Amino acid sequence: MVASTAVPFQSLRSRRAEQIVSYVESEPPQVIAVVLAHLPMATAAQVIEGLPASLRAEVAGRYAKLESMDPEVVA
């Protein structure tokens, strides 16, 4: 399967926050932060709220410190 590089994580944009949480909660905080950066802000906030309490602060901190990323890395 070839992923579209036009809009990273496009397939997640149509998902409910609860679904996205179930997809990402086992990922490292830095990966979750990258995914959240490509979602609408309201959805990203809902995903953070849905994460386990032990993970929320780390993900929020990583999200806040994100800088631009190489599109190839995101793909």
C-alpha cells in the first residue's frame, strides 16, 4: 500500500477522537505528537484528553515543542 504524501495522516481526519486514541496510545509520545500535529487542533485536543493520564503530559510537552519535520520522515 502506498501512502499519500499530499496530506499526512489524511485518513485519520475523518475518524472520531476515540478511534484515534485507540490507534496511537501504544505509540511513543513523540510519534503521537507528530500525528496530532497533522490533525485539526480541536481533534488533537480531544485525543490528548482521551489518552491515559500517565501519557498526557509527555505527549502535550512533545507536541508543544515540535518543530518543522522533513516530509519524508512523516511519510
